[in-house]
Amino acid sequence: DDELQTDGNRSGHLQNGEQGLAPTNEEVIRIIAAQLAEIGDQLDKEIQGRVVNDLVHHFLNEKLSKEEIIHYLSSAVRELTKSIPPDMEQEKAMLVLAMLLTKKIVNTVPSLLQRVVNTTLNYMNQQFHNYIVEMVSAVGV
């Protein structure tokens, strides 16, 4: 499993000094990453500081469970989707919004990196696993 990053790059794993993906998978990942990065650029300006600061507050609250924090992240993503253009695919926009929020939270409080990334990955796996698999399959055809 390779990981996409919000800047359109992938993390990759080294095997014998080589990237671990076959060229066809690499191209699929680059296409999807480019699409997500383009959507991210469009949506970035929609995310207000208040939303990020509220999420930072929740992530800093050690008393909240993972599920509670995922709920707050999910609520923020749903709220932000109200401002997406009607012609934009909602699931793709929500996926990108989750990644953008992650980036903004970590830029605000870098010490939250591990907690925020793990929570976002759990959220994305819960909400978008099938969508991501379909997206990869559609591009890879």
C-alpha cells in the first residue's frame, strides 16, 4: 500500500534501492495525486482559520477518544463540503478536504503530526475506502 501526499507526491517504499511500485501503478498514483492536488488548490481558500483552530483544540484535548476526534473531523469536512462547486464530485472533494485540514492542523501545531495523520487515515479508511479502491481501478483501466 503506497501513500498519497497532499502535494501530489507519494511516499514509496524502497526495495533493493528501487521504488516498490510497478510503473503502471506509479502512473495511476501520479494521475490521482495530480487530480487531488488540483482540487485541493481550489478548495484551500474555503478553509477558514476558525475551522482549523477548532480542530486543533479537539486534537489537543487528551480526554477525547479517537472516535470523538474522527467525529469532529467528519463534521468539519461535511460543513466545508457545503461550499464546494456543484459540478465537483462530492466524495473526491471530501477526501481532499480531509487531507487539507490535516495539512493545516499540522502546520499550526507540528507536535500533533502523528495524532492528526493517524486520525485522518482512520477517517479516510472508514469513509472512503471503497471510493479510493474504485478511483484507483478506474484510472488503472
